[in-house]
Amino acid sequence: MDTLQSLSREDEAARERLNSASEDMVQRTCSWSDINTGSWNTAGLKSFAPVLAGAFSELQAHIDVIETEGFEAVADSGKTEVQMTGPVIEVTARPEADVQVIMSGHYDTVFPEGTFEGVADLGDGRLNGPGMADMKGGLCVMLEALKAFEAGSLRDRLGYKIVLTPDEEIGNFASAEYLTRAAKSGAMIGMTYEPAMETGAMSGGRKGSAVFDIVLHGKAAHAGRAKEEGRSAIEAAAELVLGLEAMNGTRDGVTLNVGSIDGGSAVNIVPDLAVVRFGARAPDAESAEWATSEVRRLFERAIARDGISGHLHGGFYRPPKPRNAAQQALFDAVHATGQAIGLELEFVDTGACARATISLLLASQMSILSEFAVVAFIPMKNMW
């Protein structure tokens, strides 16, 4: 892969255009941050989508706002319900060009409505607000970088498709088909505008991630008069949870975490329902297969108990992002480009999972550049 040794006159002009837009980028990001787009806030997502589409219409590109059909989610009642979300926004420019790039991003955040609002100026050029880095700031960087590029003479040599999704923070279950279709379009590379680490480093290799919901049903009975007639779903869930947590440390790099257990009612009633929600991480495909088989084994053991039934939902929806030869070649080219503008860009392997958009693009075997947009400090308490 060719590397950049120094900036051309065209490059310098684009860089200057970006620098001159910095104040407008900050103002736009702050205004976007003020609109709550938590992943479960369907109304907020739908109200923000036309704002986002309007901003990207500043490009010389075709805009499609596509309503999604929603996705199935397990409620605390144990029943499967359809969760609606916002639309997917696709931006397409010059699909006939020889060089094609896929760009992806999301406009949902992890913050429910009313939990984190307003932008605070922390000084020293730092701002704190919901989605400022992850990733409304990244969307602004994407937009302004493209505007700077398209103002130059090289624009006709490159085409691109942008896919902006409303549900990345919860797995892209409604928007996965649009990312997958874009990934199979024959583009050379994919670019995902997630925030960089606080040091400015970008992610190299990342683990794959799974989310599971297990619903267990027992038999209710009065705990005083007929305890022996009941079958406790929570007791079965407790044994299941111990088995899941015991998987930690069994295989190198595989971790499981039980996030919540719901079920039961009054203390004088044998609980006939339990919902166990947990996540898993795995460094490679073989480890992911092992973890999935162990989860199924423990589930089968739980429903083999007398009077217990249930169902298992979920699995690995984000495959691992490997640091392979193709990825490394892209990393090396980016590092060389950084040196040409006085930056030492690093790529760091991390135990965090590959973002859903990255994973779906990786499924096409293209090389991916990610976590390079806004430099951010995101406390662990906010990393969901």
C-alpha cells in the first residue's frame, strides 16, 4: 500500500479548510448533543434523523432516509416484543468512480432521556456532553472532512457510501442489513468515525461480543401452604449464573458477565419467572464458538430441572476484529500519513469489543479504520 511522505498543495488546502471550520464543528456538535437520542428513545431518534440528513445534504450526494422495521427484544416479563427505532440514513456519491470507500457511523447514544443533558465546557478545549464524542462529534468530523475533500480537484476520483444507523449502541439489530449490503459493494476500505482513545491512539485488534437473554419458567405456589408444589425459576437461574461466571478463566481471553436478573414477585410466592441477561467477549472465532456451546450446555442443564422450561435468545453479533496482514498494511499507511502532518498515530489492541458497525464491515473481509475521529476520555461508568 502506497504511503504519503508529504502533503501536496491539494492536501494543504483541504487541511486549511478543515481548520477554518473548527468553530462551526464545535457549535454543530453541541447543538446535536442537546437532542437526546438514547438507543431506546424512539421519538428522539426520529426527531434527530431529519436534522442529520439535512446536514449531510450539504454534500454533493444522494440522501436516502430509510424507515426500519424494528427488532425483537426480550422484555422483563420474559416475552419477546418488537422495539422500534429511528431510520437508517444512506449517503451515496459517485458510485461509478474507480475508488470506493464505505463510511459508517451512528446517531444513537447510551444515555436514556433525562439522565445526562447539556454540554459543559471543562476548559482547555474540552467539552462534556451526551454523545459529544460517541459519536455526534465523529459525524461532524466525517461531514466536514468530506466537504473539505469535495471542494478540491480530486473529488471525481473517489466515490463513497455513508451508512448512519440509529441502533449501534444496542447491536445494530434493525440496521444490520444496510451495513452488510454496503460492505458487499466492493469498496476498498471501510471507515468508522468512533472516538479515539484519550491518548489519540486508535484501536488495532478488538474482541468479539455477544449478548444473551435466557428466560426460565417455573411453577408458582404459595410459599407457606404449598412450597413443595412450586418450582422456582429464580433457583434455576441462580445455578445457571454460577455456571456462567465459572466460565471466566477457563479459556484464555474469554470473559462472561451477568448483568441483570429479573423475576419473581412477592416473597410468599414461589417465583415462576426469571430473566437472566449477560454478555460474553472472545478474542477469536474459535473461542466464540466455544463460549456459545458452553452457554447452550448450561441452558440445557437449567431446563432439565424438574418443572423448569425456558428459551435462549442472542449470541455473538460482533465478531472479533483481528490485527491481520491486511489491517496492518492499512495501519502502516495511516501511521505514515500522520507523520507527514506531524502526528505519531498509534494502534493499540484492546479487550473492548469490536463495534457492531465495524464487525459487519469486517464480515466482507475489507480493511477497516476505526476509532480515529474525536479524541475522548470516556469514563468506564459510561462505557455500556
